[in-house]
Amino acid sequence: MDKMIAKRILKLLYILCLFIVCLPVHVHAQTSGTVNQISEAGRGILFNDGWKFCGEDGAFAEASFDDSGWRSVTLPHDWSIENEFTAEAEAESGFLKGGTGWYRKTFAVSEDLSGKRFTIDFDGVYMNSTVYVNGVKLGTHPYGYTPFSFDITDELITDGTAENVIAVKVENEQPNSRWYSGSGIYRDVRLNVTDPVHVFRYGVQITSENLHQEYQGDTDTKVCVTVQNETDSVQRVTVRNTVTGPDGSEAASGSQDIEIEAGQKAVTEDHLSVFRPLLWTVDEPNLYRMKTEIICGGETADTYESTYGYRWISMDPETGFSLNGQPVKLKGVCLHHDQGALGAAAYDDAILRQIRIMKDMGVNAVRTAHNPASESLIRICSEQGIMVIEEAFDTFINPKNGNVNDYSGIFSQWIREDNQIIRPADYEMTWAEFDVRSMAERDRNAPCVIMWSVGNELLGNIEGDISGYRDCTFMLLDWIRRSDWSKLVTLADNLTSTQNGISQDAVKKSMQNQMDEAIMIAEGAIGLNYADGSAYDQFHAEHPDWPIYGSETSSALSSRSWYSTYGIDSRNHQVSSRISDKAAAEWGETAAQAWLDVITRDFTAGGFIWTGFDYIGEPEPWNGVEPGSVTGGQPSPKSSYFGAVDTAGFEKDTYYFYRSQWNDDSVTLHILPSWDKKEVKRFLGFTKVVVYSNAPQVELFLNGKSLGVKKYESFETEHGYTYQLYKKQPYYSWTVFFRSGVLSAKAYDEEGREITETTGRNVTATPSEAASLLLSAESQASGKGGLVYISADITDAEGNPVITDDRKIHFVLEGEGRILGTDNGNAADISSYRGISDTEAYRSTFRGKALVIIQAEGAFRLLAEAEGLPSAQIAGEVPE
């Protein structure tokens, strides 16, 4: 009997097992156990944590793939910066390879969110990205610099327990860039969880067309909202807009009722009256917030927030640029997107640091050379009061410098019908339209953006048919105007330069003129690259009704604190900073002359120096566009010499030259060279000493003895711009017989009263032997996961910098955090930017300085050791 019961039980168990096996099941990913839980609706949910990465290619899209052996990463992430420099790559892109990589993220979605719509926003992926959700291919996006989104609703499982997998394939097939691009998901990723009736992607546009007439009273603020209805029935909704001022108080509100057909979009236009809005300026960047609510069935279905600033701009062919009716000279810099040791990874803290350094230099404008910026840069510039020229492309339909995989192969391609990428409009379009409109629509409300640039040097360094370039320009301008009509349009023309042989090409010159004319038909402004004073004068004489500015100027070269040689040092691959305005690229000018060409001409609206920061790649005069190094085998130098600041964020002497010309809020007083006997180049015992200053008078001292007072002669242009010259140069100089000791300077006002608060190196002393290693932090982390920049300086016993005694430093991090990278600003140093682990790194100083970047998660301590010097340490923590 017992045996019979046992057999029946076994039979029942067998049948039950068969039944369970035959049930439909969800196949989940095999992961390391980290699963994000999405449990609340909302917009802009940061989706940077919990990703897995593999730097290989394979069949990795399926949800069932086991990625437990992959590396865990937190976005933003650039895999190229983790590589070793190699001569198998080319100098112009920094000797760092691209390749193919995969990212996967596993997450669950609460059952409470069933019926919601889910979209994922990528702010930038370099490049050729393909997105999958639970093994289903949604689509591709080729350009590495523009944002893109996918609706992932239909592929998600929303039962609260099932694991969903997003997989992203990234292909960086080189050569494709004239500078270091980085590789991977290098900008933020965000998730939006909304009701089916919601604001469309970048669907709020705010304008105040008559601000210049109304700003002292009731100011009409037009709000256009695109609402999307993703239900299968007609929806009647209320669109409510509320403006909040810089102090947080409500400034205006209004609402509109609309009816939206099933599966369609509708646009509302609301006019809000804001009384005496505070204007956005470079000194007071007042920001307003617009909250847009979609009310459906009495409930708030969606809340969309926008940032806006009240300001108006204009360009005049005789008087230049004006902001809010006030003439302003554009004191600008061009910036590539890399952050030195961090590569292309767009960390907020890194970008904020860069912009603050530029603002202290006196910069009031940035040109995003030569691609659309990250959302972080645009937001930070709006907050910091920095105007922006946002540039779309470096090329149209012909590759540059033989970069056969660059944007030229993408520009005219049509987006495939099966690509589910969210388009700016519901019709067929090319990638060029998609990308330029994505740029314009994301940033059209940002007060910092003053111009859209369709491209840079579009006829330079290319071969092939250029007959379509005029039409390309007109198309881009039309697409921009469909998305935004409130800003100027421009391009960067390098065919006017008297130092550029390409300007002699009659066919290209004719085509460039037609492209410039297209800009002027659109009431824009022409940017001139590397035009000297005579070129500005000639262009203005030929086109007296065209507003112009210097979109790229100078290209001066220097290595930080390199005084031991003159000019270009081919043996050490450095460029002298001794008199930093003497060395420039063959197509460029000295820093001083380039600025004088701009400031002395009222009709030239301003200039954008090449560049604010050094960047990885294009190490002129040792650049190369083919694989291999022009310096003899080693992948060196790997970064540029153009910047006023090096890749580590350490200021060069050129920084203080520009600060003396651009920063009117404080007095710059900076001596060069350093007073180290090993560095000071002498002729019959004499050397030239330069002081960069905006003080009306400066006195130089050697060992306490006055070497004389120098005084500027002041000048003013017809339209009120002022500048100062000493012997026709915008800086002071002395010829000094070298004696060891202390060289110092004092600044005085017009009446001869000493100015005691100055910025720069106003004292430089002959150092003794290296005795100390000094660690100092620039600031605290902004919060958990924020960045801390710590510099290491070699000094003598008196605290004087010893720039001739470079040593390898061993860094060890204790506590909560990780070392993201190290740097020293030396273009010829090809050691990896990365440490040997998250808590240990080595970096040699360059000219006595090195940098460590820490991502802090809590309290930490950094220890540093260098042979022959006492160890040093510094502690920090994340603020609550």
C-alpha cells in the first residue's frame, strides 16, 4: 500500500514538473545581483548607475546573456581614456584607440507603473550607437555629439520583479576625428516615466520677442508647448504654465485648453505677462523657471520644467555685439570637449571647474569647437553667465584630413524607416536635419546660447566635389529656423586669412562667399578664423553691412612654465613660455597681436582664442594625421599646446596675459620667467622680464632694489572700448641683469597708490633644493560622487616652487572614494592617465606640479610619497 501511494505521489510530482516546465516564462539576464528598481514616475531620472561594460564585440544584446563577468561602471564613461597611448593610432586624435564596446543595464519596473510611458534619453554616445531593450533592437544613432531618445515602453516588463535589460553597442571606427573624441556613453543618461499624455521631447519653447521694448514694464512671454497623446482616444487637456523668478516667487501663470486626437500631437501658445523681469547678463545671470503642467481629467498627467533667461542680443556691422542693448566685446575661447585625465566623460564638477577657471580669466563667451556641447556645459554656462556659440559640425559631405569615418558619411543619409529613434518631426529626415534640430531644440531656451554655428572651416582640409555646400548651408539654416528663430546663425570661415594658402583657391573661395551670403540672408554673422588686422579690414571694406567676429584667433603655443629654451624645443617636445606671446602655429598669431587686432576694431565684435584649455590630440607642431608618430616611434606628444590652461587645469603664463586684458574686476600682476638660475636665459648676463598686468603702473624690484616704474598709455576706440600699451605692447617689460634672489613687482593706480590685492605671480625667488611635497585641494566635492581636484607641488624649504626638479609621486587613497585620473599637463608624458587601481596611482610632476582627481563618496585621505622628500597627506569629505 505504501509503495502504491509513493508511486502515485511520484507520478503527480512528475506531471506537475511537466506542467511547470511548459508554462510560458520570461528569460532574465544573468547578472552580478545589482538590479535597479524603478518605482516612481517622473522626468529626468538619472540613469547612470548600475551599468556593465565589455570592451569587445559579440552577441551581447539578448536579455539572457550572462554579463556577470563584465566590469561594473558608472556613467559617464569613456573607455578610450583607459587605454595606453599607441603609435598605431594618429597624433591628431591623441594616440588613443577607439574600437567597439558594449554596455548593459538591468533593472526592474514596479507594477504600479503599468500603463505609463517610458523614454530613455542619451545626451551623447561616441559614436555609432545601437540600442536594444530585452533583446529587441530599437534603432541606431551615428553622431557622437547630439542627444537622442527612444520610447522603450512596448519592450518593458512592468511586474515589479522581472529583470529588464538595456544593451547599447558603441562603435568608434577610426579615423573619424581631428581631435580626441573619446569612446562610449560619455554623457548622462536619463529615464522619463510619464502618463500617455505628456509634453513631447524638448516640447517647450519660450520666447520674449519684444523684450527690448517691454523689459521695464509688462513683458510678454510666449510659451509654445507640444503635447503628445499616446492613447487610442481623443483627449481634452489643460496646459498650465507657471513662471518662477530667480528668488523663487511666482512671476506669472496662465493656461490653455486643447483637444488632441488619438496618437497625435498638438501645440498650444500661451502669453504670460512678467513685470520687469530681471535680465540675464554675464555679471548677473538671472534665471527663471517655467513649470508646464498637463492636466488631464482633473489630474496632473505630466510636469515639465524649463530654465529661461530674459536677454536680447544684436550684432551691428559697425559697432559689433550688444547684450541687452549694451555693447560687449566677445572675450571668447574655443573649447574641445575633453577634460584631460577624464577624457570625454562629461562630469558636472569637471565642467564647472573649467568654466570657473575661464571666467576668472575674464572670458565671457565659449565656442563649442566643433560640435554640440553636453547639456551640462550649456546649463553651467547659463548659471555662470558665459555666452555660448554652439557649433553643429566640423564637416558636411567631404571627409577632413582623410578621416573617412567622420560625419561626412552620415550627413546625407536618411534615417531608416524601422529606426524607432524619436525624431524632431513626423516626417522622413536625414541625420543632418535630426542632429542640427536636436541641438537647437534641446538648448533653444538656454539664455547662454547666442548663436548657432552650422560648421567650422567647411572647405578646409577636404578633397572632392564641393558644389553642394551652398545648398547644405541653406538646408541647415532652414532646419535650425524650424526649431528656433530667436538666436543668430553663423559659421566659421577660414578662407579670409592672409596666412592661409587655401584662400588662394578660387573655386573654394567662390563657394565660401556663397555660404557666407546664405548666413547673411538669414540675418546672421560671419565668423573669421585666423584673420589678422589687415584681413578684418579688407573683409569689412568688401562687406560693410556684414557683422563679423574672430571665430578662431591666435593659436599661440606654449608649455606651462617652460623657460629653459627659446621658441620650439624639438628635443624635449616643448614650447617656450618664457615670453609666451612669441610662438604661434604657422597659420596663427601671437596672443598679444591677435587681441590687439580685435580690440582696436569696433566693427570686429570680438574673438575666440584657440584655445582656452589644452586638449588631447592635435599636438602642433608635432601633429600627424596618419597612424604613427612624427617624432620617432613613441606616441608623443599626445596633447595640444594651444591652451591658456594645460590639460590638468594649471594656468600657463598666457592665462595671465588674457586675464590682464579681459578681467576688469580685479588686478592681474604676473611676472615671467621664474627666477631659477637654471632656467633664466641670459645674453651678456641680461634677460628680459615681462609683467602681465592691467594696473596703470608697475614697478619691478630685484632683491628689494627698484628697477624702475613703467606706465601704460591709455587708448579708447570710437565706440568706447579701452586698452593700454607700453611701447606698443599690452604688457610691461624690463631688461634685467640676472642676480640670484627675489624678483618682485608692485602695482599702482593712476595716482601712484599701491594696489595690494592682485592675482598672479607677483614674487618669484631663486629656489634652493627641493625639500617638500605640498598637497592642496581646490575645493570640496559638490556631493556624494562629486570630484575633488588635488594638486601636488614640489617646493624648497621656504615654500618656493622648484620647477626644475620633477619627481615621480606615489599616491594612495584611503577611505570612501576612488582615483579617477592623474595628470601633470605635460604633452610629452605618455604614461596612462589612469592609476594602477581605484586607490593607487603614480604620476611624475611636470614643472613641479601634478594633479590627482578623486571621486569622493565620503571621508577620504590621500597620501603622497616622492623619493627624497617627506611624505604628505590631505583629508577631505563629502558635505552633507
